[in-house]
Amino acid sequence: LFDYLVESRGWKNGVGKSVATTNLINALARHHNVELHETPVGFKYIGELIKQDKIAIGGEESAGLSVRYHVPEKDGVLAGLLCCEMAARRGKSLGQQLRELFVKVGSFYPTRENFRLTPEVKGKFTEKLRLDPHSFGGRKVNEVVRKDGLKLVLDDGSWVCYRLSGTEPVVRVYSEASSEAGLQTLSATAKKWIFE
């Protein structure tokens, strides 16, 4: 939708996404020369950017989305209607359009997994979250992001983000790679890192 709204309506004043949302948004922001705002997880941060008119569209990994000139809250009906409009105007399915985006800016395969932690594992893992690893799964860590949990951006553009739940003994693990095979490897490494 971000790509569509930039191209069809000229909405280029900014895009917002949570730290755990796909970097497809980052790539599209670079492609369209649009400022990117990355927030902690929670739509309230995106909503605030919309209210301040810093972004034209914002969303997060849980499929929450809103746009300027609309309410600064997640709106699934709006997202669905905009997807219908986009498919009708472009005359292409959502799958076709996603494949075209991958050709335009590269491929992105994200996933999210939850892992239940024993008190002992949670204690050790909480300590591990304070580390600044230089490598992860044999890849160099290019960037450590601490906006919300721990996000490790690797030298090939893939990334993994760990967020502890505040309400249950669970760690949420968000991962993204440029291929399905790469994602499987990264996800396995991300899980292993929790429990080793």
C-alpha cells in the first residue's frame, strides 16, 4: 500500500513502521526518497506520527495500519478497502504486485515466532539481551538496535529482533531474510541463541 499511495496520490511526507516490521518498507522508502520513521512496537507510536503529520502511512508487523487524513488508530477495514482499490486500479492481484515489488527493491521474507521460557532460561536470556554481539550465526552484525528489545541487523541485510513479553514468560522473535531458505536458517539460529 505504501508504494501504491506514493505512486497514485503522491504521499511522500514520510512512512512509519515498528522496529519489528519488514525492511521492505525501508527499501521502498529509499526507492521513493521518502523519510522513514522507525518506532518501538505498539501502534500508539505510529498514531502519534500520523497526528503530527510526519507520515502519510504507518503500520506494524501485526498488520495494523493507518494513513493521513484518517484516524490515528489501526483500521483493518481501511487497509482492506485500500487493498481492493489498489488491486482494481492496477489490475493486478496482491501476489502479482508483491512479486513486482521484489523485482523493484529486493525480496523480503519475514516471520514471527513465540517461545515460552522457564524462569531459569528467561533469566539467562535477559542477560544475553544486554550484549552487543559482533557476529550472529556466522554473519557479521552491522547494527544493534535497542528501540524495543534487541534487533541485530546482519551484513547481508537479514535481521532478527527479540522482544520479551511483559505479561507472560515468552520471547517474541521476529526474523527476516532475502530468501525462504535464508529465513529458515536465520530462524533456527535465532531459536538456538535463546536456549544455548
